[in-house]
Amino acid sequence: MDSSATTMVDPQSIPIDQIDVSDPKLYQEDAHWPLFERLRREDPVHYCADSAYGAYWSVTRYEDIVAVDSNHKIFSAHHAVMLDDGRHSGQTEDATVMLPFLAMDPPEHDKQRKIVTPAMSPANIAKLEATIRRRVQEVLDMLPIGAEFDWVPTVSIELTAQMLATLVNYPLKDRHQLVRWSDVSVGIPGDGVIDSWEQRDQELKLFAQTFLALREERRAAPPTSDLISLLAHSPEAQDMSIQDYISNVILLIVGGNDTTRNSMSGSILALHDHPEEWAKLNANPALIESMVPEIIRFQTPLIYMGRRATQDVELGGKLIRKGDKVAMWYISGNRDSEAIEHADRFIIDRPRPRQHLSFGFGIHRCVGNRLAEMQLRILWEEILKKGWKRIEVTGPVRRAYSNNIRGIVSLPVRIHA
Ligand code: HEM
């Protein structure tokens, strides 16, 4: 079956000034594409005067997004990475409080980023490779051949949960608790994860208690390469407030959870929708190298990142005023054919596959990018070793109700041996 969009919005029927791409339903229905296509063409720096999160600007072209993301002095991340700053949604606190250095400017940003960066160094993640590969093999070995099953919980969630447990050295048997906390921390009431902001706060309190106790445990033990041990022993992390420590752990768990999980599910969907690319891959497994960044571009796991203007600034002929909210729609920039040839197509042997916006640009560029790529590379190396004919998507794709995380909630598949 064709797994493409089910609900299409006619982009021409909406007056341009009424286009509001922040509606989470658009992404749940995969119905945002024509709106962004029109914005890139007619109004690439677009003002939305009224949305559930108040007024905001949309930056939709590749080059403009790079310009905003690279200019942290004029476009501040300070409590601004989400359109929802709590004032409009009834949230009990600013959503960005949970995302510490992602939502900070220098010098505080640089100081905190420096503390966690060693955990993501090539040398450190190389140490995880053998464990991750063994776990991928175990999960793939269990899959039913010829019978329908849901790829998302069986493979994508399972593998990312195991990766997170490895990263923070958490008991493997309790790995799904990490996923739950990650889901809760980015949940919106009514999205099927949480029912109210109070519920979120309650569940995250337990998270905080658990990880404060873990830090004490790691402090009492010799340093190891896991992230909590790193935060427990790093001299720079000693004066970190409890709130910052907890938020940093959440950031790393959230950063590694949805994004990697949805890239895995997205890769199955993209190869199902592009059988010619599956054929290319089978004929030449070395293409995994260039396919991995293409998967991440095509999926664009984080739909946008927000900023706030620190001064009046002109962008694309528009005047953005000091204090205005600005959303960089990575999902749109990654489909900008002015910057990326045949941007709407999934092509696994692109000559410059890393030319995409999915990891952002500038000082906030994703610290976990190598880990995410490694996880996807191992998954596909192990899938190809199985010699399966194809992985067919057999039922409707269910997508997440979110304007921030491009999530695949359910993906029924059948493996053809
Ligand atoms: C395919 C997977 C991933 C994608 C698409 C992704 C995407 C992003 C994006 C768009 C940003 C913000 C960039 C900006 O504002 O310019 C970011 C930041 C970040 N990511 Fe990732 N990410 C992924 C995987 C990971 C993993 C596996 C981890 C860690 C386990 C991680 C941890 C972080 C952290 C800590 C930041 C904050 C960096 C900063 O503010 O300096 N990410 N990521």
C-alpha cells in the first residue's frame, strides 16, 4: 500500500496570512507539505499573528534557516527553543526549562555543553559499538518472518531504550522507564502520553529523585564512561544546580530517544516507499554510509527549533522586531529544492548526503549526531546481513500529535525472507 499522506490541505484555499504551521494536527496527518511548499515560494519569512502559542515568524528556506541558526547573538535560544513558552497552553512552567543548554546562550551554554561533550566523543561512542551491535542482533533475531507486526515498539523503541540505558548505565530491565520519562517530558496534554501538566510534573519528580540518587552512587564509585558518572565526577559539573543537572540528563535522554527512534522507523517507511532505493542498497551495502544521513534528512526528526530576536533585524525583506519569536522549520528547509537537488525524493547515494538541517547549525548543533548515525548504521548493517527480500509496510502509518517531534507512533510491517 501507499503509505503517503492521508489528509491533504489545499494550500491555495487559505489566505497566506492565515497559514499557521504550528498546529500539531498537521504533522499527525502528514498534511504540512503543501503549506511549506507555498510558504517557501511566496512568503519564505512568514508572520503568523495568531496561533495557540501567540504570534511567531516562520523561516522556511534552507539558506535563511542556516543564517538564523548560525547567528546566536541576534537569534537567542534563551527559553525560546519552543514556540510554547507556557503562557498560552496553561502549562505549569516554561517548557524550555526542561531543556537546559539547548535553551541557553553563551557563556552558560558553552560551559554546560562542554561537560557532556566527552560522553559523545568518537572514542567514547566507539566503546558502545559492540554492545549496541549485539543488542541489535538480538532484537532482529526475535522478529517474526512472514507475519505482520508493529515495527515501532518491537524494534525502534526497543533499540533506542537499550541505547539510552547503555548511555546512562541504567538497569537494562528498567529501560522502558527511561522512554516513558522522555515521552512525558515532551508530552502535551491530550497527546495520548499525558493528560495534564500536573501529571507530567508528578512523573518527572520521580525521574529527578531517581537520577539524583544515581549521581550519588556514581560519585562513590570510580569514574566510568557513562554519562551520569561523567556528570558526577567532572570538576566543571560540581557547581551545577540540581535543576540544571536534572534538565541536562533529560535533554540527553530526550535528544537520544525520539529522534533516533523515529529515524529508525522513518528508514523502513522511506525504503518501502522507494523500492528502487532498496534494490540499490541490496546490490551495494556500502551505500549504508550515505543512506544514514539521507534517512535523517528525509525524516527530519525535529520539525523546528525556536529562537527569539534580541534586536530588530531584517530577514528576507521582513522586519523582525526585538522580542519576536522565530521558528526555524527544519522540515521545510530540508525539502528546499533550491538548496538540495530533488529534495522531495529519498536518494541513498547523494553526493553530499550530510548537506541537511536535521542536526541544526552553529553553537547548538546536535552533540549526539555521531551516536545517532552509528545506531542507524549498525541497524542497517545487521538488517542487510539477514538477506531479507524486503520489509513491507502493511498498514496505515500512525503519526505523533506534535509540532516539534516528527514521530511515527505505529508502523505495521511484514518481513519477506
Ligand atoms: C537523528 C537523531 C538526532 C537528531 C535529528 C537531532 C537533532 C538535534 C537538533 C535539531 C538540535 C538543535 C540544533 C540547533 O538548535 O541548532 C539538537 C541538539 C542536541 N541534541 Fe540532538 N538529535 C539527534 C540525536 C541526538 C542524540 C542521540 C543525543 C544524545 C544522546 C542528542 C543530544 C542533543 C543535545 C544534548 C543537544 C543540545 C546541543 C546544544 O544546545 O548545544 N541528540 N539535536
